[in-house]
Amino acid sequence: MDIDVRLRMFTWFADVSGAVAVSRMGPEEITRARARRLSHNVVTSRVFGPMPRGVFVTDRVAHTDVGPRPVRLYRPPTARALPIVVNFHGGGGTLGNLDQSDWLCAHVASRVGALVVSVDYRLAPEHPYPAGREDGYAAVSWAAREAATLGARPDRLAVMGDSAGGNLAAVVCLLARESGPVIDAQVLLYPVLDLTFERASVERFASGPVLTRADMDVFRAHYLGDDGDPTDPLCSPLLAPDVHGLPPALVVTAGVDPLHDDGVDYAHRLEGAGVPVRHTDHPRAVHGFLTFPGVCRASATALDDVCAELTARLH
């Protein structure tokens, strides 16, 4: 694989340890993986990146239309009303928690000057589709509705997500196009957008690193449950019959990633429909690379792109 030495060592360790290999996890291992907390210290900062100074982080409960959901708010040190960025973490709809997005969300809050709302949506297999989708849309609607209470602007709203979180962000945009609220930008980071898994990159990188075809199959089975349809556009937004009128998009892809072609093809579809879109591809990066900026050089460039896009769309 054409990736640098630090990243190769990190992905080797991740693969050997099985830290994110859901195909090797039973129910108890999944529960432990979800509960694993990420503390911010000198060691973890070497891998996951240091938190920026001056960002206020608060955990609270959002009382959404589908019930209470935990959210984490990231607020920069400013008194003015802020635009809102709603974030959805990755993890295949089965793993993941709010901690893994701390670095990204805090830097976006600091550099963009935005209130970032990171959503702890329900996860499969206990809560299969459409639970995560319902939580995602309800959380965005809640953030728009409660903007004034949160010290934010109701007329400046973006969504952001990585991997499975990118799927939710794209799906929320499809739903909001029909029923509101107005979304000004979508940032999709190496998103999974077609659950049929028929694109060439899925087989090209079936053995990983980091994400394998075996893991993807298990994630899909958990997320869809017994009755889910992988061709449903609200599972696979790349298969949506109409993508006109969606928010301007930044699509970030990793070159060494089974999901590479999902992002590439979705960017082409949006562009063909007249949606303003910017696609940035990082040929030597692997799936999830923005989550470990300490070992992947492309993370800094990708973060620059994310912050520039959101600043341009929200201010």
C-alpha cells in the first residue's frame, strides 16, 4: 500500500489488535468497544491530536421529536450568535461514541467560529434502521428549533459526518430538502453511500487496511436488521433518484479505502445535478484518517479544507 511509514505502523496495530474489526467481535466486545472512553493526555494527543485551547465542551440531552438523545456541544470563546454544525460520528452504525469526534469537532468550532453539536445517535444491532436515521434528522431539527436558546443562529446550519456518520449527514440532507430545516452545507468525510457494496474500490481494498469487506458486511447486517433494504435511498443516498436542490457539499475521500468510490461517484452525481460540490481526494490516506491526525499527514490538509468550506458557507 502506498502509505507512509507512521500510518502503515498504526494501521498494522489497528488490524492486529482488532480494535475496530467488528467482524471479529461478539456482542460483549461490541458493548466494550462502545463504552471505551478517550481521555485527552500527552499519549493520546500523539495519535488523536491535541484539543484546541479555549473551546468550551458541554454534554447535555437534546429533547428531540423522537425522544431524548445525548449531544456534546463545542463552543468557541465568542459572545456573538454562532452558526451551527451538526456532526455524526462514524462506526458503521454499530460502534463509535462522541469521544472519537472530539478533535474534529473542537477544531471546527474554534476555526470556523461555530457551535458544533455532536449527536450520540442510537446504534445497531439493538436499534437497527431506521433508528439512526430518525435520530439524525430529529437532532438537526432540534438544533435549528433551539438555535436561539443555544446562542446560535437559526439561519446558518450545516451537517458533517465521517464514514457511517457521512451516510447520516447525506440522508438528513435528502429529508430536509423535502421538509426542512434549510441546510446550508454538507461535509461528507469518506462516507458510505451505497450499501449494496458493488463499487470497484470495495473489492480493491477488501482486505483493508483498517476497514475490510468482512467488517462492512457485518456493519450492514447489524444496521439494516432483518427487514432493511440496501437499495433504499435513505440507506444508500447514492441511489437516490433525484439529488437536485441538495446543499452545497464538500466530499473528502481516502485513496486506500473500500469506500473511496462511494464518495467519488456521489460528488459526480451532485455536480451533474447542479449542486455546488468540492471533492478532495487524499491518495495515500486510509479510511478514518481524520480521526488519527497524529499519524496521518493528510489530516491537517483535510481539516483545512473542512474549515474553509464551512467558513465560506456559514459566514
